[in-house]
Amino acid sequence: MADGIFAGLRVIDCASWIAGPAAATILSDFGAEVIKIEPPGAGDPWRGRVFAAAPDKGIDYWWELTSRNKKSLAIDLKHREGLRVLHRLIGTADVFITNFPPPVRERLQIAAADLLAINPRLVYGSITAYGEAGAEAHRTGFDATAYWARTGLMDMVRDGTKTEPVRSMPGMGDHPTATGLYAAIVTALYRREKTGKGGVAQTSLLQNGLWANGCYVQNRLFGEHVPYRPPRIDTPSALANHYRCKDGRWFLMALHNEARQLAAFLKAIDREDLAQDPRFHTQPQRRAHHKELTAILDEVFAKRDLHEWRPILEKAGVTFGPVCTVDEAGDDEQSRTIGALVPFADGSGLTVSSPFHVDGAAKVAPMRAPQVVGQHSEMVLRDAGYSADDIAKLKKLGVLQN
């Protein structure tokens, strides 16, 4: 991958599951060489998740998403010779990424102090569940526990304590956290350009979850009570609510500039009479009678299908969005146009691209993820200067898998 902003940047992905590896994926999208370290045998535990893989199609969907463009090197870091291989690679690396718990890093001798002693220019990308200080620094966690449950997000997306908390989607906190780690790494690379020195760039699932829930958490930090989000019928503004159409499809409307938008909206839905209704004449009155207005709009929108309402609302300048299914999200023409969904280089399908672009810097065409553990082991070691005899010895010792 000779093209891209990060062409020539070598990244060692020594992480597992999603958030850490996904940060390396973003770097690879912009041309970085990423060497994925996997343990011999089953490899990264993210491979072949029962609910993600499609054995009948030979596709491991989630693995393809977070491991595209990478070279798989399967070495046993618990073996002295395996660690020696990693340390040799560190000498020419720019970025090292890990999400291993701190005690494991110490035991394997891959903690920041170990690797920065070998290469002071290295940017050590570290991701943890709860941060790297305090009583919980060594606790393990997933995005569902540390990002979603711990930070108030899981609690606040329901309408009260009588409603059960809602489970998060797979990777829902991991992917935003990966973007946060990417930002930390790039910031550290910028500092290295100025000082010549690398260092630790770190983030946590907890910190990113608090950032995602920042509006409500900030309210609480100023001492304000934060109520649960009300049921739909109790939403303070009927003009910023979701409605069901005749065909059962929902859309979410966000008409916040009522002074400018209300007249065109009422004309579009053929209810200009509501502007003269004393209950809805001013914004405070509309808020006071939001239940009545919601009920009226329920009746209005139930008269047409979603595909009929869309051009009507668009013409009226109403900000709205259909509540799409995953099928629709994966077949969205706008998402393809803006490069959010992009084809694999071999034409074997589409993948979800990293969520930003840089003017004049095209992303590389995504390559399929390593299909087998250690698929590129020999290639990586040859590039690092290992001879055929050296590689054979490592295999014999059980350190290397290819």
C-alpha cells in the first residue's frame, strides 16, 4: 500500500476484539502498513464469533470490518523468542497499539516502558476499559459494560425506572472509542514531528462513554437533576418528535426553528388552521398543549405512507429522518456517494469505511482481512531481515505459525 497520507508508517496492532484494532484499521485506510499480532492457534478471539461468522459463505463479517488491510503475524509472545521477534519489529515501528490489561503487558514485557526503551520515537497507543490510574485501572471491560452501562447512557435511553434498560448494539461504543484512540495517536505523531520523541497516547471506554453522554453528565456536574427522557406522547415539543405513517414506518422530525419553519410545515401537511388554534398560537402555548398537538399530528401522518411524506416534508424544508432498518442503512445510496460504504479492492462486496475524509488524500482501496491466522508471518519476518533458517527455527520452537 504505497499510497495515502500514512504511506511508510508502520503500525503494530497487538490488540484484540474491536476498539484497539479498529484504531489501527483507520490508520490503514490512509495507507499505513499494519502488522496484526495474533497468538498461534485460534488467533485473535474476535475471529469467528459464532454470531458474526457465516461458515456457509466463508465470510467472517465482523473480522472483515476491523481487520481489513492488515498482515497477520502469528507469534507466541509468552515465548522468549517470540518476544524477541516483537522487540525487533518495534525497532522499525512508528505506532504500537494494545488493549491488553496492564498486568498482562507487564508480564509479557510489552508495557510502554519496555517498548519505548527500544524505540523512543514509538507512539504507544493504549486503550483500557477504565483508564490507567486509580483503583479500577486493572479491571477488564467491554463497551457494553464500560461505555454503555457505566456512563449513564444505558440508563437514560429509557423513559423511567419501570422500563427495562436497553442493551447496546455490537461495537456501538468500541468504534467511537477507536476513533478517539486514533485521534490520540495522530496527536502524538504530530508532537513527534515537533520534538522527535514518541510516548503514550491513551484513551478508555469509560472516558469515551462519558464524552458521548456529555450533555447530561455536564448537567449533573452543575448540580442539575437529569430526568429520564419522557415517553413519545410526553415529549415537550410535538414538532421534535417521531411519528408513524400509514404503512407503519416511522420518521423523526426536528423542527426546532418554529418561528421560521412552522408556517411552511403546516401548509405542507394541509393543516394551516392549527396556526389559528389558541392552543398552538405561540411556542409556549404549543409546549403547554404538546399532547394535543402530538395526537393531531399522529392522525395527520397516519394518512400517508412514508414514501409519500418524504417529498412533502423535504419541499417544506423540514428536517427529518426516516427510522431506517439495517437493511436500508446498508443499501443507502447517499452513504455510498460520500464514501461511507466502499467496495473491497477485489470486488467481493462492501465495507464500512472510517468516518472522515481529508481533502486531497484518498483512502486506499480496502483489502480483505487475513483469512487464516499467521497468513503473512513469513512475509513480515523476511521484511524484518529474518533468514529462511531463522524462520524455520522459530517454527520448530512453536513460536511462529503460518
